Amino acid sequence: MDSPGFHDLVEQARAGDRKAMDQVLEMLRPHLKPLARLYANPLRPAESTADLLQESCLRAWQKLDKFESGHNDEETFAMFRGWIGQIVRRLGMNARRDRDRQKRSPPEKILPLDAKPAGGITTGVGLEALAPDATPSAYARGNELSQRIEEVLDGLPDKTDTAIARLYFFEELNLSQISKRLGLGYDHVRDHYHAVVRRLERDLKQWI
């Protein structure tokens, strides 16, 4: 895997260089986004994906001293991708668990889905704030996960599942929009979406 300079960038970031960390995250952005989207809130996938990526990058920066680099660029890239992928999955599963808990015991005051925090302030390293001109090789690495997702979707026996998943993961529509696009009931779309996510998590577990 072509990842020139990655080992040195990680070592610079471990020494406290925030710009080096930004470059590391920029190289991994195409891989992390489809992974984070597996755990997104289906009612607001784009926003919740961005939130999960931001929180994961902040957590990686805070815990970077615990990461052990490999012996070269390729090995370090693979190890770091797996390490931060675990962070994304753990935080994503926690977020999903919290959403399920809120469904069972909603607060007395329910805020609109598009409500933003007071002042609109966020913290941490946001991937979307990084430079958009990632190298072709970085996008190629990121596309590997998208390709694996597509392979799993193509193998789904129910073509409704395939259509719903493609609209969600690749066109970034939420479940309400998918329901209208396909002319299906929202509950039907929601149930199929959750079935597909469970299938993806199972089939991609060893790869991601």
C-alpha cells in the first residue's frame, strides 16, 4: 500500500505536532467516512457521521501516545488505520446505544432533529475542516472500504435492501427521503435499513 511519509508524520504527531496529525487524518478521511456512516443516525446521517468523525479524531489525538508505530510507512498506515477504526467503531456503538436508550426513555422536552448546540460551538479535529485535496492514493485507499460495501450490497438477496442501502450510504439520503423516493412506508424502510446494517457489520467485521 502506497503511503509515503506516513510513518514520519505519525512520529511528528506523537511529538505534539498538530499539523502533522491533521495530515495523518486527511490521508485516512476517505477510509473513515464510510466506516462512521455505518453507525450514523438514520434520520440525520450526514450530520451524525460528521459528529462521529470529529469525536473520533479528537479521541485519537488525545490517546496518540498509546499508539505504537510500525517499522515503515506501509506497516504504520495499516496499524494506524486499524487503531483509529476501533475508536470509530467503539464511539459509534456507544452513540447507537445511547440513541436506543433515548427511544425507550425520551426526555420530557424533545428538541427538533435539526437543533444545534447554543452558540454552534464544536471542539476537536474535524475531518471536514481538513484540506479537501487528498492525494489520489489516499482516495484509492479510502475507496477500498466503499468497494467492499458495494460488494456486500450486490450480494443481498432482497433488492429492496440494496436500493435502500445505496441511497443511504452513497447518495446520503435519510430514511424519510428514501421512503419518499421509493414509495415505501417509513417503518418498512427503517426495518430494512437496520437489517442491512447488521449484515454489513457482520460481513465487514474482519475487514474494517
